[in-house]
Amino acid sequence: MYAPELLRTLLAVAQTLSFTDAGKQLGLGQPTVSHHIRKLEAAVGRQLFVRDTRTVRITADGEALAGFARTILAANEQAQNYFTGSGLGGRLRFGVTDDLALTPLPRILREFRDLYPRVDLELTVAQNETLLRRTESGHLDVAFVKRNTGDPRYSHGKLVRRDQLVWTGAQSTRLDPLQPIPLVVYQAPSLTRSVGVQVLEAAGRSSRITCTVRGVNGVLAAVRAGLGIAVMARTLMPDDLSELPASAGLPKLPTVDLVLLTGAHAPTEPSGALTTAILNSKAPLKPSA
């Protein structure tokens, strides 16, 4: 009833909200993905996804089964490791952007270390562009990063989720339509910095950089202090900050992909195990602090 391959397909569709992207993530054709979901829906007697020609939405029953799927797959892997005496070991260099490090990702890494105690996990937290360069140069084995949706340079990455970029401000933020947009940005090069400036320029809106920071804590502190607004992925926005409404008159931002990239010379088994652990988890969804 709950064959692992069907549950993996369910989680991939739940994460990407796309049958096509889920197929790419799993190395399956779109018809196979559809077949797996139909088999699960027949087995449970419930509709798991609402799908039309443009969008895919997971139902409450789909969310419930996805939660069970994560538990089942994790237990299955633990049982296999217990009885086969997994010898998985070696050095694994993992990089992550600092905003993603504020999500439940640390919990996933703790569970990974408990499951694979012989893997020497080295963690690097840095800006997005730095991680991309270090992965390409072979200095990182796996990197959890953001990319512009559709960027062909990183099409080989495994998609964890697609997120909407939003204009983020303090709850008291009010923009003066006659003044340049005040921006809080990362040091260049930065994906969100480039996107924000380019979108405003394309819309004919002037802006000024009021604060430049090295990390996400600096961005959050500056925005909370009312120094300006920032571009953030919607699911990574803390609850005490607000997405600026359409009435603010700002142009719409594009989507961004959260992806796992594997270096060309990464150790196959450890990197695959970590990638699977992240893909099979609910994280990253909301900042944990």
C-alpha cells in the first residue's frame, strides 16, 4: 500500500507543487509521477492533490499522508542501516546560506549525524554566490542554495522547493511614493540584491541602499529598525515582519528556487544520503527563530 517509491513521489510533488519538477527530481517521467499519485489516491480513497492546467495544490489529506510518508521513509532507512550495519563514512563538506540555516535544517543535520556517525560532516555557512563558486571549484561536496528560477547554469540541482520572493518590511513600514525606495541588501554579489534593484529599475522606480550587511541577522535587524525594506523568500520571512501589500505600489518579484547542488567530485554515498534526508524532510519552511 505504501511502497517507498510511491511515498517518495508524493513528497517530491508536495515539495515542488509540480508533477514535471517532481519527475525531474526523481528521474521519472511525468506520466510515471501521475501514475504513482493515482495509485496512492486509490489506496487511501482520498484526493491528495487538486490539479488544473496551471497549478497543483496539495489537499489536507495529502498533507497528512506526506507527514506519514516522511516517518515511514525515515524508519525504513533506519531499519536498513541497523540490519545491514551501514558502513557509510568519510568526509562530507556541506554549505548552506545563512538564511536557510535559520530554518529547521539544524535538526535535520543532527538526525543525519545520529544516523551516520562515521560521516565527518563539515558545515560552511556563507553567502549564496560564495557557496556556488566553492561547489563549482570542488571545495564543497553539497550546497543548499538559492537560484533564479530557470537559471540554466544550475539546472542539475535537485529542487527542494520553489518560493516567491517578496518585499519585506517592519509591520510599521510606510513608503513615501515621492521618495526613492530604501533598500536593505547583502554585500554584492547577492541574488536578492540583484533581483530587487533590477526589478525596480525595470519598473522605472528609483531606489537607494540604506544598509549593506554581510548576513541575514544584519538584514533582519535593519528591517526591524525601519531602515528600509528587503527582498526575501516568502517562506523564510520571520513572523514579526510583513510582506508589503500591493497597495505599496511595488513591482512584483519573481520566484526563486531552493536547490541542492552536488560537486563533481563529491563522495557519492554520503552526499546522496544527506540530499535524501533534506528532500524527505519538511524543512526548510519557516525560520526556527
